[in-house]
Amino acid sequence: MPKIPECDRCLLYAHNPYFICAVHPSGVENDTCPNFIPDPNAEPEELWEPEGASYYNGELMKQPKPRWTPLQQLEMLDYHPMFTGRCPQCEMPFDMKKTPPVHWDCPHCRWVDDSV
């Protein structure tokens, strides 16, 4: 049987086209090797990620679509009271020591935070 994918990361791999390793010159019979020893100098295995997905703990997970575009996110940093500490409409300061849990509605001019 030819080499298995783990062979490239094994300390016993020969890197030779004529034999696989010193223990199993022609490869292993199964799809796992009982003598596998991870090579500390081997390149880490590259996990391919399709667009819109990422690996978490070795499992490919689909990512949710972003709520805002990158431009909208930057605009929010410029005007939202969570980042500025002031109402974007009347410039009244918010008490930043006691931030609201969800909504940043302005009690002075009645500006309503609809970003949530």
C-alpha cells in the first residue's frame, strides 16, 4: 500500500521515492500507522477553508453573514455613542460609567439607537 497522509508529518518518513520509511518500506496495510511519531520540525498541516467558513477545533463551520459591511462598521465607530460617549444628534454626553445593556437611546433629544 502507498504512503498515507500522516507519512509526511512522521519522524520515520524517508522522503525517498523508493521506500516509505524504515519500519514500513512499502507502506502500511491500513489507513493508520501504528508506528507514527510526529515530526516536531514538519510543516503544519494546512487546512483549506472555503469562503464563508472556518475551522474551529478541527471542524469546518459555516460563518454567519456579516450584518454590516466594513464601511458601515467604520462609520459606526465614528458616530455610535458606545465608541464616542456622545449622542450623534445633539452631542449630549452619555454616562460611560453606567453603560446601557442594549440600547443607547438619548433621553435629551430622543435619538433612538436602531443598530441592534
